[in-house]
Amino acid sequence: MGQSEAKLDKKTVEELVRLTDRRFTEQEIRDLHKDFLRDCPTGKVTLAGFKRVYGRYFPTGTADEFSEHVFRTFDINGDGVVDFREFLMAASATSKGTAEDKLKWAFSMYDMDGDGCITRAEMVEILQSIHKMMTPQMRTALLPDNSSPQERAEELFKLMDANKDDEININEFIRGAQQDKELIAMLTQNVVQ
């Protein structure tokens, strides 16, 4: 695709507009590409580079673990690097998608092994990584009851695990999240700044 080039050709930009369901204009794609190349001059980013870039947005917390989970969901083809196309697809879902698109993307991040369901262990691991990113002030604001990641995971399982099989499938995840306005806001926050 020539993503390490300074500019995208018109045909590629038009293809990317279509791939993102026209959520981005041609100019927005060009601007995002320019920004992507500023942070990733080769047109691709490895996990180490992704952690470095992502960490800039959370300078007071530890974003390494969470950025690993985000990277995994961005790396659509699983080749260990995120190129501009993969970045744009994730940005399309997380920043311009519907609430359901964002929840589907969030589900893919929580479903760490990609088996179609979220276990308590997966939920706790993601929540712990989010907890580590937050400053104490953010934790107090978002978790006024001062609940731990384990306690919050139990609350989420009570809310979402409709069939009580100790796993949350995508339908349960979406249905459960839509029942709680604060939860849907948390789960659908932009991951791409």
C-alpha cells in the first residue's frame, strides 16, 4: 500500500474511505496518515513503539499493560505490527463508530484469547491494566466506591452473564453494557486520541 510514503495516492484514500464506512473524509484520512507517519515514520509500529506512543497519553500512570491489549486488537492480521490501515480501522470503530461498534471493539479487547467469550480472568486482567493507567484522582472519580478490579469484574459478571455460565458472550456484553449508562460510557471511550 505504500504506507511509508509521505502521501497516500487518491485510489488508496478512496479505498480507505470505503473501508471505514465513510466515517472519515479523504482529508481526515490524509491528516491521520500524516500524524501516523510522524509517530511511526516507517508506516508501521511494533508493540514497543506502540507502548511508547500510547504512554504519552497517560504520562502519570502505567499504560504498558493496557497498551498491549489495545495493540492486540489493532493488529488485525496478527503479524506483530500495526500499519496505517489497521490503525484506521480501529480508529473508525473507536472514535467514529456507533455505540454498538465501540462495544464490539471493546469486546474483542476483553476477549483476550479470541474464543468468543470473556472469562473472569480476562475481565480482571483488562480492568487491572486500566486501573494501573489511572491516577489516584481518576480512580476516585471513576470508582467512588473504591472497588478493586476483581470487585468490579464480579459486578460486571452479575450484570452481563445472563445465562450464568461464567462466561460473557458478545450478545451478553452488549446487552449488559447497554443497561448501565456509566458502563457504556467507560467501555466506549475513545482509545485512539
